[in-house]
Amino acid sequence: MIVILAIANGYVIRHYPRHCAPGFVYSFRRGFIPEEIMQRIAFLNGHARTVFLLNDQQEQDTDCIFRKMVHEKDSGYVFSEELQRTYLIELFHLIMKVHQRAS
């Protein structure tokens, strides 16, 4: 399961795995993702809290993306923010696919 919370100056994304594994938390400020992209992501617009249930494959994909984001956050790599942004957009695409199928 993925829970997205809108907070005053950004968002918090929490991954709660199905199988007793520890989850991940990732937060980012407004402006981290370019506005033209944010406007096209419907599930982030106007909702204080959004929840997405995932199947086993989606759980594995989500876990992989979160691991890359968390690793990159502490890497010290000069383009770390750009990679985190890319992984976050990859996660958004996964969520949009889930949301599209659930509708």
C-alpha cells in the first residue's frame, strides 16, 4: 500500500509492504518536481491523503523504487537530486497505472 499525504510545504509518501517487511517514507518539498509535471498528476491535486492498494508485483516494483530513492538521498553524488526526482516520477507513473486500472 502507498499512502500520499499533502503537508504544508510538500508531500510525504509512505510505503506499507504487505509482507511484514519494513516500509519506506520519502518526503519532498513543493517545487522539487516541476510544476508542469505536478499539474498532470491528478492524484496529487486537491487531496490531503490518498491511498493506493498494490498487488504483489506492484509491491516489488514500489519497493525497488523506494530503495533507489533512499540510497540516492544519502549517496553524496553530485546529481543525486536529479536521480531522486527521476525515481519519484517513476513511482508516480507506477501509481498512475494502478489508479487507472482501479478506476
